[in-house]
Amino acid sequence: MNKTSTSAKRAALPKTPDWPAPEPGFQYHRQQFEGLADVALSHARKLGASDAGVEVSEGAGLSVSVRKGALENVERNRDKSLGVTVYLGQRRGNASTSDFSPAAICQTVQAAYDIARYTAADPVAGLPDEQDVANSYPDLELFHPWAISAEEAMAWALRCESAALATSKQIRNSEGAGVSAQQSHFYTEHMRAGERGREGIFRGGYASSRHSFSVAPIAGKGAHMQRDYWFSSMRNPADLASPEAVGRYAAERALSRLHPRKIATTECPVLFEAPLAAGLLGALVQAISGGALYRKTSFLLDSLGRQVFPRHIDLFEDPLILGGKGSAPFDDEGVKTVARQVVSAGCVKGYFLGTYSARKLGMRTTGNAGGSHNLYLRSRQTQEGDDLDAMLRKLGTGLFVTELMGQGVNYVTGDYSRGASGFWVENGLIAYPVQEITIAGNLKDMFEGLDAIGADEYAYGAKNVGSILINRMKVAGS
């Protein structure tokens, strides 16, 4: 996939940004975090640690829920933590505390040091290599605090639920609506000491935010009730969908599920709705992540350079999207992140590795300690007009899945079996809703049988993908 094909802006790499003034929701600012980290690292140095790392963080937020037009819950959360990792050569220990007093921090460092003393040596344990860390990093505009009061959040949730209830007389009940506004910031620093004689190989941090609201209306009555939900989640509250739009859409989804039928057991093509398709992408990420690979608990062992998807499939990772849900200028170890092609023409070009797993595999970190970043799974055959209706026509006759239940995924063998509900499609048109079915297959076969990806791309967390059409799966019905 062409690296410039995404419409989102990419960030340049300026000097390390100045820390913004603390927002009203925070109790600590960057300089205080730096001081706390210095206390921890100084004590680690005093104890004789060869290497050490510390992270200081703070989070704050508001959550409000309503149901049937009445307030149900108001919750404010505030948490803080200091975690320290101490290395004695190749032995490692870590401990954490929520007490920021100097005495508590020194006790925490001592605890990590004592753990390291009695831990077996691990030849690949240690801080990331200096050439991999982010000496400077961009401001990716991840911090957009929402100065919303509990009363305003309640009004927002009530608007969303009211819109759902007003959509149809058949929407008779609700599991409620909720609003969440969350923000956090952190600072992390690494130290090399002892014989290496080099200190401070990495230091940095930033603030981020995540806001969301959702509603779950219930249609029908008695034994024929059906529920569904919808939500909106963004870093910037200005980018959230309107409460009325989310409420109406959630209601329409619930209404569409009324009067479901059962279907006979069969084999047929299966179309996964875009939010569910993100789950298939998540299965791929887990299968080619370092932990599963070096433990040999993945169905895609030794897949680097191998064909896993048809040749029209590409997967691109871009951690540097401004404001992206999965954006990060560096990973959990301070390793710089870069945009890269993970799958090209169906062939695996890279794994998802942190420093430890990379060393276990004899490879180099990919900047994925802590997980993947903004992922874009796309097909070279997708046309601009390949919306959901077009994907249903490509499905022809088969199953359109809109909900999955249970876990049912064996990441060692790739076996896949999930409870499902959705719609039976005939000749490219939805015929009727279905429920109480199970879909089954093997992820290897499902990936190889990925026939099409829709242009109805949906951002589900850090995963961006349209609806996915698998050419054949087993469907267990009545």
C-alpha cells in the first residue's frame, strides 16, 4: 500500500516539545514528575543498580450514566503511580507505588532491587539499545481535555438516550446511556550506570485524552425483545458524533434485529461488519507479536516473508498520525516509532516486537512494546463505491455477521469458533435477521480466503478496516 494513501496528516519531527501547562484535572506537572523520577533513579544508583527505569503517571476522569431518563451513576476517578525497574546485570526486578513521598519511592526502589537480587539471570533482559530510543519526538496532538461537568455529561447522555427512545414506539426500554471523559499524562526515564558509565539514555512523556459515550436501547417486548448499542469515542471531544445521531443509529440497529429466525447448518460466505472485522485484524496482530512467537504459541510461526493473505491485501502501521487513537511517538520502552508496511501483497514483512521479544528471536525491536499502533488493513481491489450495500452484493447469498459472542479462538492452532448473530442475505439483499448460530473455521484458511474489504472503513480503537468478506465458513444453526 502506498504510504501516502491515508488522508490523515503525518507529523514532522521537531525538537522535543515543551510540556504544556497542567490542565485543571491534573494535580502534578512535568517538572514534579521529573523530580520524582530523579529520586527513584538516584536511589537505584546508590544501591548499585547497573541499569534502571522509572515511569510516573497520573490519570483523571469523569463517568456519568443514565437510564430511562434518570441519573444512575456519577463517578470521578483519579489515580497515580510510580513504577521502577532495577537491573543487576541480567537480573531484573520491578515494583510500584501510588505514594509519591520520597520515603515510599526509596522503599519501592529497594523492593525492586531485592527482587532482582533473587531473580534468575536472563541473557536478553535489559533496557533498549541506545540507537533505538527516541532522542527527540513529535507532538502528535493527543491531548484534548474535555472540561465537562457532571451536569453537562448527564444532559449529553440523556439526549442520546432520548433520541434512541424517540426513534420508534417499538423502542420500549433501555439499558442506559453513558458519557466518559478521561485524560492522563506520564513521564519515563532510563538510566545506565555502573561499568557502562552512561546515564539517561531516554527521557520523555506526554499527555493524552480519550472521551466516549454510548447507548443501548431495547426493541420489542416480552420474549421478543432485542437489544443493540452504538458509541462514539475520540481523543478530541469536538470530533465526537452528535448524541442524537448515535441514539438513532443504536435504535435502528436494535429494531433491525426484531423477529429473528434460525437457519440450518451450512457452509457459506461470511461478511463481517467493519467493527467485527477489526477483531480479525487483532487476531493477526497477536499471532505475529513477539511474545507468541518466541513462546511458539502462534499459528503463524516463522511467517516472516511468507504469503498469509491473498496478494491484494496490505497492512500498514503508522504511529505518527496527528490525533490518532493509536498514535505514539515512542513505545512503552522509549523506542522511537516509525511508519512501516507490515503486510505487502499478502506477504508478512514485519512482526510486532518489543526489545525483549526481539532479542529472544535474534531480531531488532519494531517499537511495539505495549502493542500495535494505527493499523490500516486494505485491499488493492477495493473501489470507492464499495460501501456496505456493495459488499452485500459481493456476498451474494450467505451470512452477514453483526455480533459475536464468546472467545472461541485458539491462537496456537488458529481454530476459530464464535457464537454469532446477524442477517441472512440472499442475492445481495438482507432477507431476515438470524440468531443462535455459531460460525467456525481456521484463521489460516480465513486469512487466505479473504475475498474483499469494503470501503466502509471504520476506526475501532487503533485498528482501521472496512467490512471483510471471507469466501467460506461453517455455520452451525438448527
